[in-house]
Amino acid sequence: MAICRSSGAFRPQWRQGALLLGALMLRGWRMRLSVFGPAFFLILVWWFALEPSNTRDWQPDVAILPRAEINGDLITLRNIRNCEYTSETQYTVNHYDKTVRLSQLKAVDLFLVYWGSPLIAHTMLSFQFGDDDFVCVSIETRKTVDEEYSALRGFFRQYELIYVLADERDLVRLRTNFRNEDVYLYRLAFNPDVAGPVFLQYLHQINELYARPQWYNALISNCTSNIRGHARPYTRDARIDWRILVNGFVDEMAYERGMLDTRLPFAELKRISHINARARALGDDPDFSLRIRDGLPAPGVSAF
């Protein structure tokens, strides 16, 4: 009986305690909402009000934007960068112009650059015209003189987007010879009906950024997602893949989709595609672009 009375006496007390706790939680939730809700709203308003700019105090290597003049088959590329480096941070900035013919586009190659984790890489595309004329494009953050790259800040409208149009003796040697990053060069399967429109997509975006700046975003507007965005309308296989985000494996994805030479096992292809030793030995050789490709297999025609 005592146990029953005790149980009977406890039930109403438990219900009252639960109601009191619920009321306190509700009051706390309302209080937190009333305090943090407006603050969060103001942060959102501030964030969406941030405007990208082309007129900041830029670091010298990204101070001058490239642009393209497209006149049918004839394309003039303005402000191709070719820095002369003595170290990663010490360099002389040079630019030059060149004219290419879209009908002479002969190959498109993929660079993967690893600077730390094997999960994440920087990706660049290089376009070859004729037998020995290469133009490389690196999609990057455009930093001011007082900024360094932060992966976290890359999500939050802190860097403008830039397409660096450059000589491979600049973009590639910077990474192999001065930053000591691991660089892999893959020759992509080539289809002129796809490669030409993709190159034009790049140029349209370069001209768009010259006229109207945009924000870089580490998730949705980065080096790999933008490559996919330019190529997606022209490829048969545009499926989303987790390796677009964890892009250190994007070469493996390209291999599986037939965009790389599959006559070799992937591990062997990756081994011979590592170009650091070759690039370091070449220095500023005028045939740098041709010689870093020596011995690399090129696949046939594909959807890319």
C-alpha cells in the first residue's frame, strides 16, 4: 500500500515538474529567439549587402584582369600573365597578348595540384593551339595586399573570383618549383566540338569578370565546380559526383568516365603524370610546356 500511495503521490508531482520544465524551455527558446533572431537577421542583411569590387588594393599578381576579344575564329587574349619568380612571394609581374584561332585548338589538359591533404586539390585547365602554343587558366581567389587565403573565409564573400589567364611557365612552375606542391598533368580525351565551346565559355566568363566582379565561393564557385559548369552543357556524362567536392579524386572520376587514357591502370597513369621533377629540371625553358608533356599518353576522342 505504501508503495502504491507513493506511486500515486508521485505522478501529479512528475506532471507538474514536466509542465514547469516545458514552460522554462519555451520561455528560454522565446528569449533566445528574441535576442539572437534580430542579430542573425542583421548579419544576413549585412552579408547579402556585400558587393564584390574590381577596385581594391590587389596583390600585384592579380591586379590586372585578363580579357578576350572574339572575332569569329580569331581570338585575341589580353593580359596573359607570365611572372618571373625568385621565390613564392618575390616576383616580377609581366603580361603579354596573343592571338589564337579557335579552329586550331588541338588539346585540353588537366592539372591537379596538391598542397596538403590528398583529399583536396587545385584544378586548372590548359588549352593547346597548334603544335606548341599553350594557354592555362587557373580559377582562384583574388586577394588584396593584406589578405592571405583562408579556406573558411572562402565560404563567406571575402574574396573576389578571378580567372588567371597565364603562361604555364608561370602557373605550373610557381607550384612545382617555388611552392613545392605536387602537380599532376593529365592529357584529356579531345573532341573539338566540345573543347571549342568550353574554351569560349571560359572567355565569356573572363570578360564577364572584367566588366562585373563576382564573389568566389569555396563550395559553389571554385576551381572545380566552375570547370564542371563550363563543360556540363557539352558533355554526355554530367552526373554530379562526390569527387567534384572532394576533388583530390577528380582524376580518378575522369579516368572512370573515359576522359583520360585508360590503356594504363589508373595507378600507373597517375605515377607517370607527376611532373615535379621534370618541371624543376626545365626551369624557364622556352619549350617548358612541350617538355613537361613528354611521354604522357593521350587518349582518343571522347565527349569532353
